[in-house]
Amino acid sequence: MILLGEGMNLEVNGYSIYLILLVTIISSYLLTYLAKRIAHHVGAIDEPNERKVHKVPMPRCGGLAIFGAFIIGYMIYGEPTTQMLSILIGAFIIVLTGFIDDIKPIRARTKFLFQILAASIVVFYGSTYFTEITFLGLHLNFSYWIGTVLSVIFIVAIANAINLIDGLDGLAAGISAINFATIAIIAIILNKIGGLDIILSLIMLGATIGFLGHNSPPAKIFMGDSGSLFLGFMIAVISLLGFKMATITSLIVPLVILAIPIFDTLFAILRRLLKGESIGKPDKDHLHHQLLKMNFSARKTILIIYFINILFSTVSIFYVIGDNKIAIILYIILMIILLFFVLKTDILFKHKNKKIHV
């Protein structure tokens, strides 16, 4: 085995981590060319409008490339189990639902029902669900039904959180890549790199990075709902697997890693409720929109969000290794930044001065 310091190896089930990443990155990058052709063939084109940032029509089936690379990675490096089969079936339902919506928008209620179906297959058929949770010093044990229902809600919520933040070139893919990388790093630190959660994290990390080769600003293709829902679905599933395999020992870890999409989603819900609007109504007041209003370019906006996301991920890593002092200091700093952002922008409620200068 290849070693990374004492007790840490860089192999998973006999395969080099570098090889897993290389194969999935190349697969995703090449499959994205095919995804572009499919998008044009089926008419899955994202037309610009007043709510969107892009100015030219853009193919939006990039999720097919990410999913394809995921399948290739699984066929080479994965093992056939009932749990993995449930994930494959659920992922296929999610991607197919998103793909249909990319071609011709379907009702939100219909998408939601298929998301619940996909999550339920993973939870009930794959037996992947919360049995206990440690959170802020509390240890909670769940009955079967409470644990399964919470798990379905968790998967659907995270899938939609990633979907909502997908508003700039490379944003959702970059945030997802940081998430997958963080889970992999935690697994390496804890020397728990033989589980399904780490294998899927590496496969998804490679698949996402490969797609970013086409999706980074200026993007040549969007991932569409087929991609953003799939990434959110896999992030949630890998988090649940992490609990079962003791890679993730506390609910704080995934919540902190996913802080950006979670906060953005919560602010969107509260913002619309304060306006008396439907929580599903789209708007241009998300986190990335606020940074654009501060005269940051699209590229700088994405880099700022990446940086903040990496800081949140760093908090989770320090928490896992037991250095709570640094974790708490970083978290307090991030919360102060977040509070300042809420008070100075329109992310939650409108201010008198619409234009924000930095």
C-alpha cells in the first residue's frame, strides 16, 4: 500500500486513490462532450432571461456526464451489494427526473414526489438511514420509523439545497467537489478508507472535477437539474453512509460542510415567507446574487463562496480530529461574517440602499 504518514494509506480496496480520481475525471470530461450533443438534440437549452445571469443559450444536460462517470467509476471500483443497488436505482430516478425537467419543465410537485421515491429506495431497500445522531453533545437514538422518515427528508432537503444554489458557472459543482473532498479527507484522517462512503466520495469527486473542466467560468454547458439534484442526492447519501460506517460521528460534520447551501436555502425560504410569496417562487436574491450586487465579478463571486465553503469544511475537519478550540474560533468568525452579510445585503430582507459597494 502507498502510505501517507503513519497509519494512513492512499488505497481503497486495493486501488490507488489517484487512479480512481484520474479515471473518473477523464471519463466525466469526455462524456461532457456527448452531453452537449444530447442537450442540443433533445432541445435541453437554457435560454437567458431577466432572472438568469448568463447571456447566451446554454446546453443544460451536464448531469448526464457526471452520472455517466459515476457509473463507470462504480463498475470499475465498486462492489455489487443491495445497498449499492439501492443507490444506483435512486440515482437513476433522480437523474431521469432532472433530465426530463431539463428538456421541458415539469411541475415542482411531480419532481418532489420522484425525489421522495428515490430517497425512499435508498432508505428502505438499501437500509441506509439514521439510527442515532450526536449533535452538540446530545446523543439521540431513533426508532426505525423516525430514523427512516428523517433520512428521506434529509436526502430530499440536501438535493434541493444544491439545486437552489446552482446559479453561477461552476458554483454547485465546486461546492459539491469541496464536500466530497472533505469527506475523503476525514476518512483518511480516521483511517476508515475501506467503506462505501469513501469510494463513492472519490468517484463523485472525480466525476465533478471532470465536469468542472467544461462548467467553470465561462461555462460551455450547465449541469441542469439532472446534475444539481444528483449531486445533492449523492452528498446526502454519502453522509448517511458515513454515519453507518463511523466516518461521520456527529451531525455537525455534514451540516457544517454544507453550511453554504443550507443557509442559502433557509434564507430563500424565510425571504419569500416575509414577502408573503410561495417558498418555491424563484428570485435573484440568493447568496451569489448578493455578491454580484456588491460589484464582484462572476469569477470572484464563485471564488469567494468556494473560500467560505473551504473554511466551513476546515471547521468540520478540526472538529473530527478533536481540536475543538480552532474549530470553534473559525466557526465564530464565519458566523460573524454571515451576520454582517445578512445585515448589509438583501439576502433576507430588502434594505433602503439597493446598491452595495465594496
